[in-house]
Amino acid sequence: MKSSRGFSLIELLIVISIILIIAMIAAPKLGRTRMYSQEMAAIQHIKTLHTAQAQYYSQFGRYAASLAELGPPTAGNAGPQAADLIPGDLAAGEKGGYRFTLQATPTGYVIQAEPVQFNTSGSRTFYSDQTLVIRNNFGPEPATASSPEIK
């Protein structure tokens, strides 16, 4: 009798089905973990914007009115229109699955961060202003000054 080498078709199908079951269990957790990490990165980007605003204020005597004013210049040296205090992708308004906006107010500025695709890139929206307090809202509606504070 000849001894055969290798695996039978049944053995291969069993191994493949076990791998698929493990993948189906792990995939949702991986997606949620990625979403949470993007939310934490968005909070860090807001802190970066606060730092850049403080630097901008010390250099030019006012807060920047837009992300472009904090970003790198397209040509030439840094100045009030492009202070080169934040990376270009953040200055463009989108980074790490979140869309950022910066608006000037009579007393300072407001930063908003919203997920590009809700429940995929993030499940929270963020709000912050010159008080440096970051607030969040669990849901697609934008966070506001009355939203709960992140502790």
C-alpha cells in the first residue's frame, strides 16, 4: 500500500472554516478599535490646534481665523496668512478620519471635529474653544458648548 502525503479535502475545509469563524469574531472588534483610536487622535489634533493658536496669538496678537492661517505657506516664508504651525493635512481640514473646522469668534475661536463617515471613522463629534475644554457628543449631531466635557 502506498502512503499518501498531504491533507484530505475534508481536513482542509475544516481548517478554512475555523479560520473564517475566527475572522468573523475578530473583524467587528478590529473596526471598533480602529474607530476609537481615530477618536483619540482627533482629541490630540484638537490639542495641537490649541497649542498652535497660542503660538499664533503670541506672534500676531490675535487668534487665527482659519486652519489655513495656522498651516504651511504655499510659497515663501511663514506669516499671518500661513504661520506654518500645523501640518498641511490638518490645515486642509481632514485628518485621521475626522473633518476639522476652525472659526473665529469675537472673544476667540471655535474648533469643531466631526467624523468623515459616522460609525466608521468615529462615533463622536467634538467641540472646543479658547477655554481649552474639549466637549463631545455621542451621535451625528455636532457637539456644542453645552455638550459634556471630556474628563
